[in-house]
Amino acid sequence: MKVHEVNSTTVTEFLILGFPALNDYKFSFFSIVLLMYFMTICENLLIILLVSTSQRLRSPMYFFLGHLALSDIILVTSIVPKMLEVIIRGGSTIPYVGCLAQFYLYGGTVSAECFLLTAMSYDRYLAICRPLHYISVMSVKLRYSLIISSWLLGFMLVLISFLLVCGLQFCGSNVINYFFCDYAPLLDLSCSDTTVLDIEMILLCFPIILLPFSFITVSYVYIFIAIFEISSISGCQKTFSTCSSHLVVVSIYYGSMFVIYMVPYRGHSMTVNKFISLVYIVLTPLLNPIIYSLRNKEIQSSVIIYLMVCHKKILS
């Protein structure tokens, strides 16, 4: 339990410190993050465009991939533009309302992405373990239900945290030693009793992180069993290639999530915390389209066709 002594000053804005240790290299760091942000937006917009227009990418897997790309765009856009200002200025203020809005948009998107990755694992399970029933089970109705449920659950569950944070009083320090308005740094600044919020944070980890991760793990257990039962090596490799991209993305995403939210917040270095957060906020959205495209001939061919069409339009 943490209770600060209340003084007469009410916090109306927060000062985000960002990365003080990198102030001597802020221009290089700023340039790298800006380039990664630009590439992330372009890559994920291209995925959405291809999934929306290409006849080759009409399967449920690409439907889910399009929404994963959308969630990545929302995630980086809710954090990175302000983070760039924080980096170049060596710290920057954000209004109280803006801080809460950033917290909710970030939290809802991260949670929705957990559920989207879970839906994608179920799609891979059906495709590999129940191929004869795949089309009938993964119907248009089911895929839309999974997508809508993922977005709604993500933002509704985080709404609980958002409302509790809105009820906190901030009357002491307004300095956030982080690069955005995350849950734990906000609790550290509150002069209210945060016992309920500490418990709520732990409880929400179950439906948002642990349950989806458990479902994904069970799905891949069945997937690997099905792959090992294939007699030919080429058949195993071909089948595994259909889910390897998703498995890599899940490993990176949940690996960093477990360290940040399942390991006690005060139990490890704040600097380490920041850079692990950078992995799934900046690096993962950048890598997702690349990972899904490297071994996917359908996406590669769709990109080539799209570029050829654009080239012809420019020439004409």
C-alpha cells in the first residue's frame, strides 16, 4: 500500500522524463525512432491495403493480419509522436487529460492485440489440425465475431483500470520517469491509496495476458503434435511455415509483456523496463509485417503486383 501526504497543489500536467541516460545521443536516438515509426506506418498500411484489395489474400489468416496491422498502427501512434518530442527536448510535459487518454488508448490496443493473436492461433489450429472442417468452422460470421470480440474485450477490460486511475488524486510530484503514461508510473505518483489498483492490475493480467497466452500455448501443443505426425520432412516444413511467423510474433510480444507486467514492477531496473517496453511498442510493430512477409509467397506476390499496377498508373 502506498499513500502520499497530500499538499495544496493539484497536478494538472505531468513531466515525462523519457531517456535521460541518452541525452548525449538524443539526435541519433530521435532519428532512429523516427525512421522506425515511419517504416512501421508504411509497412502496416501496405498490409492493410493489400488485404483489402488483393484477391490472393482473402483467407481468414490475412483478415486477422489486417487487423493486427491496424492495432500496430494505433499502438505506435498513441506513443511514438509524443515520445519523439520527449527525446528531442530531453523531457516534455503532457496535460492530465492527455496523459489519461494516452494510457487508455495504449492499454486498450495492447489488450486487443493479445486477443487478436489468440484468434490467429485458433485460426492456425483449425487450418492444421482440422483442415477438412476449416472452411466451414472459420466462417465469415465467426471471423467477424472474433475480431469484434477482440477489440471490444480489449478496450472494455482496460476501461476498468482507466476509471480507477481517473479517481486517483495527484498532488505531489508530477515527474514520470518513463517515456509515456503507463499504469505503474502513474500509480507511483498518486497520493491516493493504490491498494485496490495494485490488486486490480494483478487480476487483469489473467484475462488479458495469462488466459490468451495459455490458449495460444495449448493451440500450439496440438499444432506441433499434428506436425510431428506428418511422415515427410518436406510436409512438416511446409505445414510449420504456415504458423512460424505467428509463433515468432507471439514469442517476442508476450516475452516482453511478461517481463513488464508479470514481474513485480519495483523488482527490476527502470532503465531495463523502458527498453523492454520499446521492444513491443516500437520494434514489434515494425517487425510484424516483415516477419509475416519473409516466408509468405502470397504476400510477396501481392506486393509485386501492387507495385507493378502503381508503376503503370504513374507512367500513364
